[in-house]
Amino acid sequence: MKKLFALVLALALALSVAACSGGASTTPAPSAKPSAAPSAAPQKLIKVGFAQVGHESDWRTASTKSVQAALSKEKGFDLRFVDCDNNSAKQLEAVRSFIQQQVDYIVIAPIVSTGWDTVLTEAQSAKIPVIVLDRTIDDSTKYVTWIGSEFTNEGLAAGAWLKDYAKAKNIKDLNILVIKGTTGSSAEIGRTKGFEKIAKENGWKILDQQDGNFTQDGGQKVMESYLKSYKDKFNVVVCQNDNEAFGAQDAMKAAGVTYGVNGKVILISFDACKAALKQVLEGKINADFQCNPLQGEFLADAIKKLAAGEKVPAKTYMKEPWYVAEDILKSITYTNNAGQTVTEPLIKVTQAIADAAY
Ligand code: GZL
């Protein structure tokens, strides 16, 4: 009897292990998590230098945590992390220090899109592969892969939503103020390009666009100056990230200007971090277009594949939902940056969605 029980138990155990193996998703817009890292950490740690933009936003904090968790020592990595404090000179210096340290891989989340070819040529000469994370680099192709977001689509989606929302609310004239992200960053360039395209097609008036540097302080200062120059002349504020939106709210509140679902001003944001989705839930932000910072596991997966001599896709796009405060619209349809006409769902924020956010 005991032998039969042991046999059944062994068989059940074998079946359960076989059913647990997951698949890696390396096609663009991955929805599944990459394949689980091998359970036993390899003998030799993979030395990775990561030059992070800085610590300017909730998004950036989540991005840093995601990379540090995925590139841990237990998972086989020796991560050398530099917070470049939104300073491009510091970022180039960090990359050169990684070359000096002869790391195995260099990862860059580029503050701005230009000024990279010289240092990437130095990395190439040192035979150190470079991976670009989050934002893009425009003036060099000397890197092996990029993982991040389609920023122009984020801007297009925001414009497409505003068009349908204004129609549903019977708002005829849109007078828009934009608080942009860090000038020259691909996130700012893409979101601006996408939104401006829809604004032009619909004859909207963009009264002003100033740089809030993706920070709450930057958003507040720009909004304070807008309130002096355009008081009572605007009914839409577009903030290119959540922290700028928090700053803009503070400035509007201080000036007695109402915003959100029951306010005078429609407030649009990007990133969809936890604190912002709570504001969407409360109707204080009308719509928030997610930019997904949880790229760490995709980065670790790419490095492990490269270390094993496997190929990785040139680009990996993060999946990103669009969140709204009201359910008067179910989806948006627009022509995306690849020229495809797409219809994408709008997700009304619930407490559970806000609680689960990064
Ligand atoms: C976007 C990222 C941007 C976020 C901001 O991928 O680079 O930088 O939208 C962050 O919150 O500061």
C-alpha cells in the first residue's frame, strides 16, 4: 500500500512541475512576462552598468525598482547603478565609468535623444554591448536592443480621446495648455508630436507649451505662469506626466480654478502611476495614458539571451492601457504612428485598478 502511495505522489509531483514552465514573449507589445530566469544563479555574475535618468518622478522610481529587482545578485547579476540626476553630462560620465570598469553590458535610459554617438563608439571599441531602456536615442544605432514605449501613440491616443470626449460633452471650443516633459527627451518629443497631430486635424487652439521637466515642481511653476497669462482663457490642460499634473493641480487649486470631471478644466496626464489613478478614480484627472515602467524583467531576459549567444528583437514595446474617470466612452479609434487604424479600449478606473497600479 505504502509503495502505491509513494508512486502516486511521485507521479503527481512530476506532472505539476511540467505544467509550471512559462513562455517568453519577445514580440512587440508583450503581454506575458518573459520566461522565468533559470532557478540556479550562474557561477559568474553578469556585470551590468545602468545609467538611469534620475529620480524625477513616480514613474522613474518604479523603473529603478523594476530593474534592481530583476538584475539582483540572486538572479545572476552584478548591477552597478548610477542615478544621473537628469544631468546629461553625468550620464555620459557614468557610461564612460562603466567602460573603465569593463562591465559585460551597459544599459542606458537616455535623458535626451542626442549626443550619444561618440560614447557609444567608445563602448563599441571596448566590445561592450549597449542596451537602451525606456526613452530612445536618435543619433546613433550603436546599441543591440531597445525596450520601451511608443510615445507618439500615447500622444495620439490622448488626442483621440479628447476629440470624442469633447463631442460627448458637447464642448465646442478647446483652448489647450500643455506642460511638456524634459525638452529633447523622446517621451516629450513623441507625446508632443502625437497630440499636436490630432489638435491640428481638429482645429484646436494650443495656447502654449512649456517644459515642466517631468517634475511636480516643474508642473506647478509652469501652471502658475499659465494662470497669470491665460486665466479664464483655457479649458484643457495636458501634462506629459503625472508628477507635472500633481503640480498643476496645486497651482489651479491655489488660484481657485476647478479641474477634472466636475471642474472647468479637463485635465489629461501620462504615466498612470498609483497616486494618479487614485485621482482618476476621484474624478480629479479626466484621463491618464499609461507609460509602463516595469521593464526590468524584459531587460534581464534580453541580457540572459545575449549572454547565451541568442538573438533578441531590435525593439520590444511595453503594453500600455488607457485609463478614464467616466464610462461615457468605451474605446478610441485613431491612426497610430505606424499608419494603422486601431481601436483601443478605454478602461474606467476602479479601486482595484488603482490599488494594483505601480
Ligand atoms: C517615459 C519616461 C518619462 C515618464 C516620466 O518612458 O521616460 O520620464 O513619462 C519620466 O514620468 O520622468
